[in-house]
Amino acid sequence: DVKVTQSSRYLVKRTGEKVFLECVQDMDHENMFWYRQDPGLGLRLIYFSYDVKMKEKGDIPEGYSVSREKKERFSLILESASTNQTSMYLCASAGAGGGYTFGSGTRLTVV
Amino acid sequence: GDSVTQMEGPVTLSEEAFLTINCTYTATGYPSLFWYVQYPGEGLQLLLKATKADDKGSNKGFEATYRKETTSFHLEKGSVQVSDSAVYFCALSDRVTDKLIFGTGTRLQVFP
């Protein structure tokens, strides 16, 4: 069964901490994406990557960075966590022709 | 830019009722259209898709038809079950970039 695995389901971090959210896919997909999900706002694209070491800004990249050193792994980094980054974070991967597979999500609380 | 508009929820129905969740889109070109479902505590799962005008996507009793003339992709089910309670997201995919653009989601609550 194909999978996108996010390393944590729940995280609590302090303001100012550097936070790493990890995502691994086993489908050999080229494309990977990070979204955040907030009530009333739906899913908003933070960053995406079409290949190893390649990254593109999405609609709301401020306060975030990403790393893709290997094809199967796409990491989201909060350089200095703030309370307005409390959210559900969803990772997805996609092969040619679209058709995203999502991870189960990481619910991050910044206190 | 491209966008997706969904009806606001929650939609509250009794079991076996007919379901419609409206979705309209704005896009340049000819996007692919999708419905995703999110059950409580889980990520999103692809429910159905359509890649060109007049295509009908269907899965688990749900259907949606790609209507280019009305730029719509409404989700329907003839008889809902309690287990259909979830949040439903309409989305479009840019054919060049493969990026998905989502609507805000519609929560469906089905009561026995």
C-alpha cells in the first residue's frame, strides 16, 4: 500500500524554537508539497518541490523553508516558530498526471 | 489566479437523504477537477476526479460531472450514510504545474 508518512501526529513547541516537520513517501514520486490547513481557509500551499534539491514557494511561504536532499523526503522547517503558525500541516506527493497522496497530518501547537 | 469556491457548511442531513455539495471554479485553460474527503483525524483521500469537460467521476456512490459551461463540479450522492460524515474539498489542478488549488471545504454531518 502506497504511503506518505509524516513523522509526528501532534507537536507542541515554544515560540522562537526551530521546528522540523518530516515527510517521507515510498512511491518514487517526483512532486512533493506542504500545505497548512486552517478552519475557514481550506488548504494553503506553503512550498513544493518537483525534484531533489529543487524548491518553489507556494502561496504562503513566509516564516517557512524546506529541504529536499533525497527524492523520498521533503522537510518543512519553521525557522522561528510563532503562535500564528499553530495549524494542521499536510504533506502530499504526486506522480505524473497529478493525483495527490496525502499524509495523515501533523497538528502543531506553538505556545 | 485560479480559484475554487465551495458552499459553506456544515451540511446536516438524515441518513438516506440526497446530498449535493456545490463547487464552482475559475481557471485559465482546462484544469482537472477533484473531490477529496477528510475523515476525522486523518489526511485527505482522493474521492473522485474528472479530467475533461462532460467527464463524470464516481466512487463509493458519489458522483460529480465536469461542467465547462457553468464552470462547476458539484458533488452528489443519492443516499448518504452516517459513515459519510467528513469534510469534503473540491480542488482543481493546473495542467502545467500539477499544483492543486483547494476550496475551503464543506463539513457534512449525517445523523441516524
